[in-house]
Amino acid sequence: MLRQLKVRRKFATVLCLLTLGALTMTRGFRDRTAEAAPPALITSAARRFEPAFENAQHRFDWSRVRRDGSGYIEVLPDGRRAELTLDPAMQARVERLLRAHPTPYAAAVVLSVEDGRVLAMVGHSSKEPNKTTADLTLKAWAPAASIFKLVTATALVEHGVRPDTRVCYHDGVHSVEDSNLRSMPRLDGACATLAYGLAKSQNAIIARLAHDHLDADALTKAAQAFGFGTALPFALPVEASQAHVPVGGLPFARTAAGFWNTTLSPLHGAYLAATLARGGVTPPLRLIDRVVDREGNAVRPAAAPERRVVSEAAARAVGRMMVGTTEFGTARLGFRDKRTNRPLLPGIAVAGKTGSLDRKDPYVSYSWFVGFAPAERPEVAVAVLLGNGPSWHVKAHQVAREVLTSYFEGAPQGNPRVASR
């Protein structure tokens, strides 16, 4: 009996190692454009990260990466090949979009909301050409900025604050001060709701509501629920986004409103948006579509299990508030025609959130957009992060609209994309 138990344990160990090997034996980008070179995803810095789905003994060999009719594959010495989930046409369009803007640093990630497939993942730097796609999409190289307001808004709703809860406020456009954390009738010149505060990214509203209804423990738990503090379960090493929430007072309120103390990677930004789009359930991130042996036998590696991390009611409420961002809020000019005010994606409501912060030394102006569309039946989630120089070129929500336009107009003629959820 003991001998049988040992054999079973040995068999289980071998099966586990084989499964991990299938997940990590190969990597590669798919792209049908003949002129494009395979993006260099992995750098020596990868050793600093916690690879959730990595086999520590495996190392990429990009001499084995080649293109075929279906996109990028990596051919292993034993003849097996790995095929990735990237949509070759979408990948090429996003690459062209990022290169079309002279932005020092740019990254974009597009996810399928339904099944977590990575449809496009692109990083480009005109300032540091050696920056790889991994550097710019999988590392948390920027502050989360006002994207963190999505975490705060979710925590507020789960603690009983309604989207129509009103706050009277003053200032708070570019900063949060002590006076913003209490009622001051002599100064408060306007009153607005949580929904308005999220769409307009109005710092005083978010900071005041967080100060009145949350504490550091509640906000930290909400951040952890969305994956802050841990590496995302992915087939490539991902640097964990961080959220350091101060205890009480003005530092807490400023953090809740998105002023520093947090970092975010573009992949994580798309993951956060997809989680809200899925009603509070995490997407099963997938980059490796399947591994095929010489005889044509295919194995589809298992993705990370889906998890409910916030209530469906809270996620849906925040998703509805995010629509205001593109309709009348901070991304309105990117999603609506300036002359006619007509939507630039007619018939497709987009739920989104912008974020911006400037770093002085060296100067970088961070511009964020994360969101999903169509808002009522989410199909695709997107994150765009730009690091602009002193002279502005483009904002992230403008690029995100171009990415979404490419996605929804990219279906074969006569067969438009239809939301799958």
C-alpha cells in the first residue's frame, strides 16, 4: 500500500512538471507583416520578477522564433512549436499606431474580455530604442495615477456609497489639500456625485468620499483584490504593481485619489479593466494558444483560474460610471468629434478611465487610459500608457480610441465584430 502511494505521488509530480513545461517551453509573437521583426520580450531583468507560470529552467531562444501563415511561433529543438494568442492583424495595427506618434515611451495591451486572450501587446520607445515590449508592457514603470480611482470607487461602492452620492467641494482639479477633506460652505462652490467625480477625475470628490467612508485597510484590500502587490498569472514574467496606502489623513486621501504611492503595468491596466468588464471576475490571462508536436497533436495549456474578487454589483456600478469618462468626462475630446460632438465610435459605448501625472527628474509626463467596449456587452479591454516629454504629442485616450477603432473596424467586410458577452 505504501509503495503504491509513493508511485502515485511520483506520477503526480511528473505530471505537474510536464504541465509547467507545456506552459513555458515556448514564447513568440504572431504577426503576418513580413517587414516586422520578432519583438524581444525577455531581458536579463526578468530574473527580478516572480514568474507565475514560468519554468525556471527554461530560457527563450529567439533564433527559433519564426513567422508562418498563422503568425509567430517558436520551434523547439524536438520539433514542437508554440502558437500564441496574438491577433496578427491587430498586433500590426497597434504597432503602427504607436510608431506613428513621436512619443518617448508607449505601450498598449488589448485583451479579449471573454477568455483573457492577449490580442495585442506592443511597446515602443523613440527615446530608448533598446526598450523591449517586455520592458514597456510587463513592468510597472509608471504610477497608476488616477487609474487607481477605479480601485477607490469600487471600494466605496462596496462600502455602501452610491454612484449618486453627492459631495460639495472646492478646487481639487490638480491637487488635494486638507481643506478638501471637510465641508467648508464658504469655499465649496459646487456639489456633484461620485459618478461625476470618477468621470471627470475630480480629485476633491474622490478624496473626500474616501476620507469619510474608507480606511487604509479597506483600500489596501480592494487594491489586493485587483492584483496589486502580486505578479499576475501570466506566461511571461510580470513585475507586480504596487499600492502603498498610508494610514489616514491627507496622505491617505491623496493616495485614494491617485497621487503617487502606486504603480501599474500596462498588462495590469488591461487586466483591471477586464475584471470590471467581467462583473468582478478576473480574466484567465492567456498568451500561449497551443503547443503542437511533430505529429500534429496539440496541447492547450491551462490558463489561470477565474476568480471573483469584487461583487458583481460593485463592478457593474463602476463600469457604468466609467462610460461618463468618454461621454462627458476627461476622455470626451478623444472619443467625440470636436465640431459636432458626435461619437467617433458610433453605436459603441466605451467605458474608460484616464490618468495623468508628471515626474520632474527626469521629466516624464505619464498619460493613461484603461477601459472596455462595448460597455453594455464587453468584448475587448484595452490599456494604453504613454510617457511624454515636455512637449506634448498625444494623450493616451486618443491612442486608445484609435486602437478600439482598429479593433471594431478590423473584421472582414460584411462581418462586423459583435460583442461576445
